[in-house]
Amino acid sequence: MIEAKIKGKMSYQKSYILELLGYFVVTGIDFAAIYFLFESFPAVKGWSLWEIVYLYGLGSSALAIAQLSGEVLEDMSLIIRNGEFDQVLIKPISPLLFLMPQSFRLDRFARLAQGVLASGFSFYYLNIIFSWTNVALFLCSFFSLIIIFISLFLANAATSFWTIQSSEVFNAFTYGGVEMSKFPLTIYKRWMQVLFLFFIPIGFVIFFPTSILFEKENLLNFPKFSAFLSPFIAIAFFGVIWVYWRVGIRHYQSTGS
């Protein structure tokens, strides 16, 4: 299915290249905003420009991969209303595994490339040593973020079984979470810290590993080993959303079309 998607896109190569460049420029505006912010402020709560760039690159890369594998779930309300989910259910494969390859869009590689470049430059300018611990901290945060973003796409899709409309609430946490993750959790009010630490744990999986990586002292009174709990937190969050998804499928009623 992914191969078919690629062949379909590449049949219009000029259009694809322009689409890729356009998406690269649009997402680059976020990076420009961070740069111009630090023209006025040398640091934000003790975090320097390149440390913030690292947060931006990490969150942007993770979202790009999540979009490549789960963005179609945002269209679940349309799939249900059109009666297309009936066709999904009769396939000899998990509905989720059948739907996910349909998310594959080559233009998302523009966001991924930008995130990788931002993270690479930040490692270079911050002189980060690629020790086993630092690599583990990066991987803990990166893969945990991907799992949480996919979970939010899945939660949005599961809600459509009841609402029959897409819910912007989850988009607020998915794309809003990316915006939030560009800056350290310490700059936000207490209620936002609680929300993104315990309920939508984007802040948990990006803040603690990054704080340990950059040797920050303010860990919001959490122990240092919290950084390595990120994968377990992300998997637990996905597990809860997976149960919600399964309940939604059992609740599903065919449109009869």
C-alpha cells in the first residue's frame, strides 16, 4: 500500500517536488520564529537558543513520523459517514494496521528532514557527546513522542464512533502539544505542567530526558531516573487509548450504505 502511494505521487514529479518544497518552507516558519525570539532574549528560563532548537527538532521529527503512520485516523469521521469502515472491518487484518499505511504522504518528509537538521545542528553547536547515556536519553524521548502522537490520532479516531464528527479537542493536544514542546515545561503555569505531565504526557517524555541531557537542575522536584520512564509512560498511554479504540469498534454501527 505504501509502494502504491509512492508510485502515485511520483507520477507527477514536478507537483510532488513543489509540494515538498512548499511544506518545507511553511514548517520552516516555526524555526524562524524561534530564531527571532532569541534576537531579543538570550535565554528562556535558562535554556539557550540551540537547546530550544533541539526541542523543536525533536518534536517536529516525532510528529512527522507519527503523521506518516497515523494521520489518516484524523479522517475517521469521514470514513465512518461514507460507510467505508464496513469495508475495513471485513479485511483479514487488524483495522488499525489496514488504515495506517494510507497515511503515507511523501511531503511529510519535509518536516522530518527539517527536524533532523535542527537536532543535528543543535548537537553540533552544543558539543553533545554521543555517549551511551546520551543516545539512550534521545531515543527514550524520540520514540516515546512518536507513540504519544499516534495515540492522540487514535483517540481522535475512536471518538468518531460516537460523535460521527472529527473532534478538534484532540488536534489541540496533538499540534498544540508540538507547539508546547518547543519550550521547557518550566515556563508554563502549574495547571499546564500537570496536564502535559500526567494526562497528555508529551511534556513528561520530552522535558525530563532533555533536561538530563543538558544537565538542567530544575526537574520540577522529580528524580533524575524519571527520564528513563518515558517509554513506559508512552506505552501505558497508548494502552489506555487502544482500549478506548476497541470499545469504539464494538460500539460502531454500520451506516447501511
